[in-house]
Amino acid sequence: MTQPPSQQPPQGGFGAPQEPPQGSPQPPQGPPQTPPPAQPPKAPAAPQTPPPPPAQPGYGYPQAPGQAPGQAPGYGHPQQPGPYNQQQPGPYNQQPGPYAQQPGPYGQQQPGPYNQQQPGPYGQPTQSGPYGQPTQSGPYGQPTQPGYGYPQQQYPGAPVPGPGGGDSSKRKPALIIGAAVVALLVIGGGVFIATSGGGDDKKPVAEKSGDAKPSNSPSANEGNGNGDGREADDDLNAGRKEGEAKVLWLQKNDIDLPRNGSDVYGPWVVGDTVVKGMYRTVSGYSAADGKQKWTLKLPADLCAAPSQPTTDGKIVIGVENGTTDKASCADLQMIDLNTGKAGWKKSVKQNGVWDLMSDISLAISGDTVTVGRTGNSNAYRVSDGKELFGKQPGNCQPFAFAGGPKLIAASSCRTDDVNNPQHQIQELDPVTGKPRWTYQPKRGWEIDRVYSVSPLVVSLKKDKEWSILALRENGSLRSGLASDKSDKFAPDCGSTFAIFGKSLDGCTGVAADANTFYMSTSPESSGLTRTNKVVAFDLNTGKPKWKAAAPAERTVKPLRMEGGNVLLYVEAGYNKGGGIATLAPTGGTVNMVLKHPVSMSEIESSFYSSKIVYAGGRSFIASGRVSARNDKEELETKTMLAFGN
């Protein structure tokens, strides 16, 4: 990215991520991991109001169909496909802008993120966009005035084709959204079809492992084996070496899933309880032994959840408002994660035809939960469900939020060109919804992710370009990050597929303290091994401060800051155990604080799109998605693993 005008920009820069992002779990070779694209789903009957045309995933307020020439477009109409799928010539190259950029690590010359000549002091050349794609100008628009590596294998949780798996009478495929977005469902050579079915829970499956064989109980495994060649009575700690952590427990799937599986939400750790949600169930387990403490049945599919609950363990999830293919993610359910008791429930009312409720994103800040989606947004009080604010006045509407110590909103503004959007980012008062400040990047740049709320570090995208900027507490530009030319990055922001909803937060592979932003590079492979490093950026200048290598033949990714240090997950490798480690804010050598047993490296590596949580001296690794080819395999699919001393 770019540098303040008083400094010479360093060589290199960020740029576009490759598809799929490097460093994210790759589906194994062999059987397809997503449903094949043989027959696209049929469109439902057209509504009285014309459906939107095929849209790019995410957000924006483009023109409505049938709009008269010159008429301002209405909110919510999805954008036309293309900006992220093809290079846009012409308008992005005409004006070099204040931040002329150097070629980035991906090599291919791209039009720059910061392309339009802006008045003011920023007149010097700058670096390319954030993840390796070279750019020629900078993404910083003028802020508005403050207003108010293991060898590839079969991932147990990877999406699999459904035919022939399980009882078809209770595994009925359902259409996502409708005819308006059928074209968007074809991604990477596959068609993703959401499913719903009336499956019942199967017997819970959990294996406790201490210094003895796994025990079975009413909430423990009553099946045989665990699907990886290990015996049913195998002691998971039998191969543990001195200095390695204990395997506390290994959990297997206990939910009867629809044909194409289900995403996993969480895990969240509240006290001594680990909670996760999947399909139509939210369950809490003992952090010490993995036994089920409570379970809450949902009337329909779980379809959204915030990355973190409130500080006292309350959460609000999204639940579909029916079990048919016409259902939307429009119902909210509050849950006390300490006890599993359901609190208030209400439906989010649709506000106009372009208030698209197919996908929503949820974020919690203080006692406020926000519901973001294309066309509208709402906020409710977590404690009692009272609506706090809704649609914002003016020409710009939030489509997604990031929570935590501050409430950050990403908004899209109505424009006369659907392919050249105008976004803005704001800090909102979580009670009133009034903006405390507003910052607008340059036209064409879209708010992609919030890597850190405090300090605020934001990712932006335009076409295939990617850029990172840091903002001050008052919303003014602090710096643009500029990497070395050889470094490539791919933060892990989850694999959940969404068309009209976008979660801003919840990424791993990134962390930040008051003056430094830490990000892991994309893994570099050599034979059966992979490795990478952590790069620290000075938030005041945007320049790299230092780089720290991962342990030999393994990769690392930052999880968060803890005790002034960067907390890392060290991924398991070929005959290499994973673990939790720290890295000093000055760099240096990675310090292991919890070494996972080498004997568990194969199982640890097998989780599909794994999610890692470290709390109370224990590490929890959960699969990000669970699916199987048949009922028997479904019961043998591992879903969560816990380590501790």
C-alpha cells in the first residue's frame, strides 16, 4: 500500500489474493469436495417484483432493473458480475493519482487502488495494493468530516457429493436464493447447493482421552472406531512424548446432517464450557473432558452467528424462518452460552424488495448485536431484544459490521455506476447508531474485511486488487501498508459461502497491538512440507518492521494478542505436531507454550477449514464444516479436538 508523503515508498507492495487464497485448507485430490455442477438448480417461481440480476457476492446498492435513464438507483440491487472476475481497463488507468505504485509480488501489472487525483497534500508515489497485485495509484480517498501442511488427504469435513449418502427421505436439497443468483452459484467448477432436511440428532459421540482408554458415557461415543485406522479402545495419549501436551478429548459428529453437510459456528469458550453450533443444534461441552453439558434444538437451520459473544456469555444467532427452500435467514435467537437456555426470539422484518435476507452477518459490540445485509441493517439490544436502530438516513447504508470494543460499519453509497461503487467506513455509537466519524476510500474500492477494530486495520478490494490501510481513532488515515515485493499474504477469513451477506471480522492469520500489525505470509511448499513467516508492519508508517520464521517444516498464523505478545497457532505438519506459541512484539524466535503430540498430527491435520481457540491453557481445534458420504461415515467424522497440560 502507500506511504505518507514525507517518505519514499519501499519496493514491492501488496496485491490480489490468488483463488483460492494460499494457506487455506485445500480439498484433497480425488473425490470432489463440493457438489458437482452437472445440473444447476431450477429457479423458483418469479416474484411479483422482478428479481435482481446475477450479482457479485457481497454488497452494494446498484441500479434497479427497469430504471429510467438518469434515475438514481435504489438501494439493495445487487451489482453486475465482473469487477472481481476480470481486469477493468480504461478508467482505472487514466489518472495516476497521488500514490503511484511499484510492481507487487504477484507480478502482473494491475490498475491501482488509489487511482483518482485527489486534492491536498498526498502527491507522492506509493506502493501497490496489499497482497501482491501491483497497482498504480492509491486507495485513500479524503475522509469526510466527522458526523455523528500435512500431505493432501481426505478431509472429513470437506463438502462431498450427496447421492447415495444416507436416507434420502430426510435429505432434501434446497435452492439458495432463487433465479437471480443461479449464475453466482457456479464457483471454481462446482455448484454449491444449500440443503435442508428433517434429520434427527444421532447419539452424541465423544471420546475422552487421558492416561487411560477413552471412556463411554451417555454423552460419549457408543459407536466403534474413529475412521482413521485407530482401534476403538485406543489410548490417544499412548504415543505422547515428554514435553508434549495431553489429548484431553476427541469428539466425533453427533448430528444427523443434510446431504451436503453443514458449516460449523464457533467454537466459543465461556468459562469451562466450549460451545459450537451446526445445522439445527447448538451444544455446550465440558472444556475438561468433552462431555456434553447442554444442547439446544433449533426449529430450522442455523444460518448466521457473530464471531464472539458478549463478555457475560450471551450470543444472538440467525435461524432460518422455515424449513423449505423459500426460507430466509430472518429469525434471531438469543442464547445464554453458560446454561444453554434460549432467551428472546424475534424476526427481522424485511424493509422493501431489495432488503435481501438470504444471507445476513451478525456482530456484537457491548450489549448491541447488529444485523447486516444488502439493502438494510438493524441493531438490537442483546439483553432484551429491543431494537436500537435501523436504516440510516442519507445516501449510504451499512451492509456489514465488525464488533468488539468498537462498532465499525461498512457502508455502500448509491452511485450512477454499478461497476464503480463508493464505499465508506464508520464508527457508530452502538446504542444510537449515529456515526462518530466517516472515512471514504477512493471510488471503486470496496470495504472487504476489518482485521482489527482497535487499532483499526481495514482490507479493501477492487477487481482483483487488495489493499490494507490503518485509520486513527478519529477516522483519519494513519498509513497504507506496503510489503516487500517477495511477500504474499492470504489471511484466513473462513470458508462460509454467502452471496448477499458479508462478515467483516473473524479472520485469523492477523493480529494488532497499538502500533504494529502482524500478518502471516502464504505458505511456501517444498515436497511434503510447508513453511511461512510472520511479518510485522509499523502502523504509523506502513513499512515492515521485522519478519519471524515459523518452526521448521511448519506454518504459523496469528490468532490475537495476549500478554503483549502475538499468540500463534503452529499448524501440524508431516510427522510434526502442531501447537500454540507466542512471538515477542520485537520478533525473534517462536516460543512454544503448548506442544501438541506428534502422534496426533495426522488427526490434527485432518480437520477441514479448521478453527482454533486457545483459552485457559487449553487449545481447541474444530472442523469448519462437517459432511460425509453416508450415515456411517457421518458418525465417524471427527469434529473437535482438545489439548491441555
